[in-house]
Amino acid sequence: MLYNYDLATVWAFILAFAIFAYVVMDGFDLGIGILFPTLKVGEERDQAMNSIAPVWDGNETWLVLGGGGLMAAFPLAYSIILPATYPLVIGMLLGLIFRGVAFEFRWRDPRHRPYWDTAFFVGSVVATLSQGILLGAVLQGIKVEGRAYAGGWLDWLSPFSLLTGVALLAGYALLGSSWLIGKTHGSVQEHSRKMAFRLGIATLVVMAAVSVATPFLAIDYWHRWFEMPRVLFTAQVPLATIAVGAIFFWSLKRGRERLPFLITLVLFALGFLGLGISMFPYVVPRALTIWDAAAPEKSQIFMLVGTVFIMPLIIAYTAWAYWVFRGKTVTEGYH
Amino acid sequence: MGDEALFLARVQFAFTVSFHFIFPAFSIGLASFLMVLEGAWLRTGRGVYANLYRYWLKIFAVAFGMGVVSGIVMSYQFGTNWAVFSDKAGPVVGPLMAYEVLTAFFLEAGFLGVMLFGINKVGPKLHFFATCMVALGTFISATWIISTNSWMHTPQGFAINAQGQFVPAGSWLPIIFNPSFPYRLTHVVIAAYLTTSLVVGAVGGWHLLRDRTNPGARKMFSMAMWMVAIAAPAQILAGDAHGLNTLEHQPAKVMAMEGHYDSHPDGAPLILFGIPNPAKKRIDYAIELPKVSSLILKHDLNAPLAGLDTIRDDREPPVSVVFWSFRVMVGLGMAMLGLGLFSLFARFRRGLYDWPWLHRAAMVMGPAGFVAVIAGWITTEVGRQPYTVYGYLLTAQSHSPLHASAVATSLLMFVVVYFVVFGAGTYYLVRLMAKAPGPHESEPSSTPQRATGITPAPALSKE
């Protein structure tokens, strides 16, 4: 059985990687959607859109992997979390539809472009809020009886989950603005730099708020963070966050173009690490560990064999696609 | 929890999957068509191929985007509405779908950006490679998802564990290559090619009616009609083989398709038309050919065929739906065969570009592929009822513990959003198709282009 335990852990890390890849990659796409109304109609918006048009589809595929992977590796968790957060998942999907089609539709129909730009913005905000609230809902706990969700259909709603929703909104917008600093020039870049400064502050504030609120959700979280000698390790996370935040503002001030985005990635990685400390080895906190929810060994091994070979390939050609579209985005040509 | 929630969850799945399936059915074939066009351009250097490539690429971009977003819905629908199914069948179907994501979705998405926007950045050969990868991705995707779906129809290679989950019994090969998989895959892939060629043919026909000298319209029409002429008869053969496979593994489905309420010990009739009467368990006003059904299904006029009277009432699929959807599919299939033959005749008589009635016929048949694909899908999926995993897990025991009002609300939202968004998308597609293919087709819009030169000098100099 020990063997299976390790397998479940391996899958927990693979899925965590997929979710992290999704969060940062679609994060900057969605962030640009969130910032869209602050960009000027015309040149500014077109530049922002073009900077993500060739990659957004690949970015979103990580979400499909997150969903499909969860069903495959931890089917019980998949079948409990999704009904528990039903309206959020539906909201996220509908939001993603609106923002996904806007990429093509806005060019196809200049007369109705303002509508599709609005769809892009609203869809991005709704999808982000849904994801953020979903995160909070999982952290605060889900009522499970037997092998099924046993709560009502609004259990996810709480001040804490709303806070995590807002936190993700700020975080994605920060990713979007720092991405734009690297990919654009002129007025968009200037604007993005200004936004990135404000959003950097906002993100650090909400990260702090979520961090402070989490230990009060359940005593378990308190132990995980503040018990000796764990605290010697866990305390490094907030300390590092403060340091990274300082580097972020420094890089903005120095007018660096690509560093702010990379630093934002580190910031997200730290946030993610914090979540890991709060959750591992639970997949539904205090109700379901990864071993409770794990698919049988045969299913996990079968997928692991493929993942080990295919994942590096995916990363390689995704990197190549990013490389092809490297550098600044310019708007010209067709439109 | 009640029957209402179950019914609404079923409607929601049927609605979202039907809508979704329209786009892949088109983009699988279109990706291959684009691959052929670009390949032909690279080989011959003829501008007409490059122009057609760019013309259809713009259409592909819109259709593919809609396929992506409606597909994401599907990957979460299993968990939101069918939690029990996900928990129980997840260990078997989950990995198959995960492989679809890993081997297909990433491949398509990774190379799509280069395919749409990258021709000026990577050069023609590498660009052709990207096009091939996208086409390959659509095909791999179809393979995995049809394998998954086929396993739900003809499950094998599994055991049931203490938690009531389906788990792989030994090797994965019998699960992946389950009995109905090769037949269903062939049938679906040909259907996708037919659907695309009918759309391309309709667009070509429309433009030939306006200007029969347009080289782009002539080329696409000719290519599409070749495809219809070849694929339509192939599809009928594939469909027949698939039907025989279904008879072997899911006889109740075939009984419903045929409308055989009663057993026929010495040769069953082929019911061409009629109105199923579920209350009385008979087909009213049936027009039938005696013994022909036995001939088709058993290749013997007098072979006995069992009817639904041999199936428990609560294990029967809904006959009316399956009976009708099957006839719609077959009728359209025959019409496609007719169009293919008509085009061959016209080609032989050198009238392919000059016979307006052929062009009109091609236009009328333009949407036929979509209708046939959906009708076929309904036939096989409704024919699987009342099970999700055929013979082992009832649909009524597969759904999430949700309140009917929650499912109703989300269903309503899906309906509204799909009609608005995909309605608009379809309008844009039709508008793109209505434009005649010109001699200088532009790149797809929103092409991110840098100023000329390979290195992004301004970007690098500042870092």
C-alpha cells in the first residue's frame, strides 16, 4: 500500500503543477481582460489583445488538464468539489465562453466591437471571481457524507470566499499588467506600469488578508502554520513574499521591462506554496485526503507513464510557440 | 435528487454536447482540408491553393474557438451534473480523457497560434508542420474521446471494487480497444469529413452560381465533390458495419432503431416509415418491406430477429426518439450519396462547374452533415439508455446530488448564452463564407505582426 501512497503524492504534485501552470498562464490572459476597460479603444486594446491571441488557447488547455486530471487521478474529489461549487463552476465556464469567443469575434464585427470588448471584460471578471471564490470555498471546507457532497448549493458563499475571489482578481490583473509591460510599448506600456504599481500593492494587501484569515477558518490551519518547529519553515513564506514584493516595486521603478512579470510569477509561486502548506495532504480540507480520493493504482500508473513522456514534449512545443511570438506586439496589417 | 433534477441534467448534457459536437465535426475535417491545401500549395506553388488556405483558415479560426470554449464545458460537466458517474467510472474513463488532453488538446492549441498567426515568422515548411500537427491533434482527440464513449457503450476489461467503482481489471488495451470503438471511430471520422466537404461544397456552389469562372470557387467545389463522392458510399458501408456491431452488443438499441416492438421468428420487416406508439407498443401506419431487416442485419431473409418484447420494460431505450433520429440520419446519408453520384455524373459530362442545379443541390446539402451527425449521435446515445455504462450503471443512478432548481437555472443560462454566442459565431461564419474567395486573400485578422526583421531588437535592447 505504501507504493500507492507515493503514487497519489506524485499525482498531487503533477496536478498542482498543472493548476499552477494554468493560474499563471491563463492568469495573465484573464488579467488583460480585467484591465481591458482601462485601455483606450483602438491601438491600446488591439496591442493588448494581440499580445495574447496566439497563446491563450494553449494557456486554457491547462484548465482542461486540471479538470480531466482531477477526474482521472482523484475521481472522488472531482465528484465532490464540483457539485459543492456548482454555481461557481457554471459561472466560470460561461465567463470563459464569452471571453474566449471575443478574441475572434471582435475582429469579425467592427460595428459590434464594443459589445465583444465588454464580453471579454465581463467574461474575464466572472471567470476570475468564480475561480477565486472556488478556492476559498475549498479552503473553508466542504460538507461530505459517504461518497458525496452533502451541503446546500450556496454553502460556498462566505466573507472568506469572497475575499479570495477579490484576491484572485487583483492577482490576475497584476499578472496581466506586468505581462503587458514586457509585450507592449508606448502608451500601453506606460499605463501598464502605473497599473502594475497599484495592483502590486493591492495584491500584497489581499494576500496578507487571506493569510491572516486562513488560520481562523479551522484550528487545523493554525497548527499547520504556527506549531513549533514547523513555524521555522512556514514563516519563510511570508518573509520571502515581502522580499519579493520589494524587488517587484524596485524593478518597476527601474523601468525594467520583463523582470516585473517574472517577479510576479515568483509571487504567485509563493502564494501557491502557502496554499500547499495549508492543504496538503488534503484535497478537500479536513474531509478527504489525496489517498482517500485516489484512483486505483492501475489508473494512476497508466497515466503516469504517458505524462512522464508527453509532459516534457508539451512544455517544449509550448515554449517554442511562445518563442515564435516573442518580443513586442505591434498592431498593423489587416484589421 | 428527484426525477426532475435527473431529467434536467440529461437535457443539459444533451444540449451542451450536441452544441459542442457541431464544431469538432466541422473542424476535424477542415483541419485536414487545410493540411491538404497547404501541402498542395507547397508542392505546386499555385496561388489558388494558398488563397483557399487563407480563405478557409479564417473560417477555421472562428469555428475552432467556439469548439474550444464549448469543449471546456464538457470536461467539467461530468463533475457538476454527473458526480456519481465520475466517482464510479472515473478510474476508467478519466485516464482516457486525460490522455486526450495530453496528446491532443495541447498539440492543437500549441500549434494553433503558429498556424493562425505565424506564417511570416516561421517560414512555409515549419508552418505546414504546424498545420499538420493541428490536423493530427484533432484526429487524436477524436480517437480518445470515441474510445471513452465506446467503452460506455461496450464496457469491458474492468472489475468493480469495494467502493462500487469501475477499475481496470488488467491491461488497458481491452478498455481502449473495446468492441464498438473501431466501428464508431471510423463512422465518426468519415462523418466529420463528409460534414466538412458538404460545407465546402455548398460554399463553392454558392460562389459558382454567381461567377462560374472564379478559380477558388471551382477548386474548392471540385475537391469537395470528390470527397462527397468517395466518403458518402464509404460512410454507408461503415454505418452498416457499425450497425451489425451494435446488434451484437446492444441489441435493444437496434430494436428501437428498427422499430421492432415484436420478435420476428422468421424474417423481420424493414420499417421505412411509421409512427411509433409506445403506449400500444407498435408502429402505427408502418410502411414496411417484409424480411428486409433480417437481410440487412443478418444477411439472411428468414433469420429470426428478437424484438423489444424480449427486453424488460424499464431497460428499453425510448423508442420514438431513436426510431426518428435514425431515419433522419440514414435519409440524409442517402441524399449525400445522391449528391456524390450527381457530381460524378456532372464531372464526367464536363458540367461540374456549369450545372446550376448541381450547385443548388450542393447548397441545399450544406448543413446536412451537421444534422446527420447530431441525429446519429442522438441515435447512439439515447439508444444506450437507460444506462450510462451499458448494462452496469443506470443513468438514474449517475447524477449529482443537486436540486432541480440549480440544474434548471444553469440549463437556462447555457441555453441563453449558447444561442447568443454561437448564434453570433454562426452568423460570422456564414458571412465569411458568403464572401467570394479572392485572388489575394488576407491573413486571419488580429495577426500579431512585428515590424520587418527577425529579431525583436527594441525589446532586447532595453533589458
